[in-house]
Amino acid sequence: MIIVGTFEQSIELEQALAVLESHYVTREQILVTFMESSPKEWLEGRTKSIRSNAFEVGMAVATGSAVVGASLGFILTLGPIICGLLATFIGFAIGYSIYYLNNKKGPRMPRQLPEVTVIIQCLEGSQIHLIKNVLWEYKALTVGVLES
């Protein structure tokens, strides 16, 4: 039987491996593989994330600017509607550009660490349930069993 579990790279992974090695299986029966994500895919996702966040910040600044512009429009000769619309466009441009330019700096490290795949070869029977419980106890993302 083969049990496959995925983890985030963390101290829980190290603890799970220590428990498995000390109680259930030998070191030769465990295979640990670090998964890599494609840098190109990560950078594309980051660019989309920056643009969508910049849009949200731009809309928030535009809303505040519209309120201030409409309020000032009661005093100015252009009126509240024209002043509110002008303030909206100006506020959006300012909010979007400031956020986008501040966060467009070079690539940063991904927020989520790469996943780790643990493959364990074990005997059939009650040992499978014990190993699965250990993996779940130490916060495995997924656990699967391959029956041969």
C-alpha cells in the first residue's frame, strides 16, 4: 500500500515525519518531494492581482473624492454634479496610479510556500489508518491511498 499526503512547508510536516519514522515506518519507506510552481505563472497571477487591487483602491478613492467634490460643488459655480464627476475621475486616477506604481516593483517571494508531497510505503491493514490519522493530525492538505 502507498499513502500520499501533501503539506505546506511547515514545522507540522517535520513533526509528522518524525512521528512516522519513530513509530510506524522506516526512513527508507518515506519519500519527500518538494513541488515547484512555475515562476511565469506566478508572475502572471501577481500582475492580475496588482491590477485588480489597484482598481479597487482607485474606486475607493473615487468614491471619497466624489463626496468631497459634490460637497464643494454647492459653493463653486460648476455645481455639485459636475464637480462630483470631475472629482470622481481625478480620485480614481490618483488612487489607481499610486497603488499600481507602488506595488509594481520587481517580483517578490510568493505568499504561499510550495507544497511538499510525502509518499509512504506501508503494510496493508490497521497501519494505513494509523498513518492517515498522523498525517491529518499534523495538518496535511490532502491524503490519498493507492491500493495495489
